[in-house]
Amino acid sequence: MRPFSVVPMLTFIKPCTPIAAHNIPTGDEWLHEPKLDGYRVQVAKEGRTVRLFSRRGAEWTKRLLGLVDALRAIPTKSVILDRELCLPEAGGVPDFIGLHLHGMSHGHELVVFAFDMLHRDGRDAACR
């Protein structure tokens, strides 16, 4: 009989912290992302289980239940994504003050922008 082993549930990975630069790097190996006015949120999905974390690792799943079903549809067995959670105003520009004041309450359309994949289907891609 084979021994039983428990595989730990995916959880928060401390994200890389961006640093300011005096000059924009050049070359094909560099990618740039815009600064969005939102909350940094990490998504950990394993099977149908989705957990959401703040940028410092606080559990935010219950605060963002409206996003869980949509995030279950990500076509992977497991994934950890670093994302920016935004509340767009009428013109589509992120409204940080609106998000901060009432955007995470029920009835507001939130948008998430993925900008980094830290893990996918057993492969660790976390920054070291």
C-alpha cells in the first residue's frame, strides 16, 4: 500500500516589490506595465477553490465573493496570479477613491488586471 501524503493548498506568495528607476530600461527583454489606481490582489486558485489575498497577505476572499465565480473559470488546475483590482469610472479610468470608499461593496463592477503569474499547474514561477 502506498503512503498517503497531503499536498498543501496553494497560498500567498510574498510578491516582488517594484522599485523606482531613473531611466526606462531598453531592450526586448523588458516589459512595462502601467500604474493602475487600485488594490493589489493575489489570486490563488486550486481546482474550484479560489482564495484572494491583499498585497500583504491578508485573506480577502470573503470581501470579494463576487469575483470568486469568475476566477474559478481560469483554465488551469492551479494558479497564483498577482493582480490589480480596480473600480472603473464611466470613461473606464480606474477610480481609486471610489474603490476605497465603497467599491468593494456589493453592486459595483470591479475589474482585475493580471500582471504576473507566480505559479501554474505545479510550476513555481515566483520571483526570488
